[in-house]
Amino acid sequence: MYHTKFHPNQNSADVFARFFSPFVHIPMKDVFQNKPIERQQPILANISETATAYHIAISIPGYTKEDLKISLEDLKLIVAAQIEATEDADKTILQEWKKTSFSKQFMLPRDADKSQINAAYEAGVLALTIQKVEKPQPLTITVQ
């Protein structure tokens, strides 16, 4: 049996949120304050490797390619979007998805060719291809 301690100075939203927070991953307190419920969506990525390249697929639906900014600092590849907040005329009841600013970083391996990075955005997936630096062939020296 579980007991909830009553505190006269604590509002019902706090008690409700504490009770349900292990089960529901949304800020329940917002329901009582008449605010829309928002959930921060993680930026998900898949990374694979072939003999000649690394491939990164990032799921970011709802953005346009103009929203996205890709930069490279040393071996740190940064994918970001800067979205300006706008006010909707409608009263939002539940908002499980929202186009927000984000930034995700990837540390590239040493054999990544920083000058050979291609990006394409289609159907909500940003596909990055990073070519590998060709390994130098062993040099054979002829004895004379």
C-alpha cells in the first residue's frame, strides 16, 4: 500500500504530477495550468559503414532543407536547425510534436574525408555520406 503525504501548501497539480510521473512522460502540471502539453522529441540517427564511406541517417520530419544547417569543426559534425517561435491563433489542447530548434553532434573517425561529405534531405530523413580517406598503398622499393 502506498501513502501520499498531504501538504496543505502544496497544490493538487504537484501531487497529481508526482503520482503519475513514473508512468506518463509528459508534464502533467501543465494540464492544471491550462497550458498545452509539450513533449521534446529526441533526434534519432542510424549510422552505418561500408568499405568506402560512413552513412548517417537522421530522422527529422517536418523540416525543410532550408531549415537545416550542417557544419564541421575539426572532426565534430554538427547538424542543427534554428526555428523562430511563432504564436498560433488556435488554442492548443495537446501538442505531441512541434517543429523546434535542435542541434546534434557526431564525432567523425580519423579516416573520414572532411572534404567529401554529401547531404540529402527527403521524406523527413537527412542522409549524410562521409567518404573515407583512401589508405595509402604500401610502397615497394626495388633494391639495386
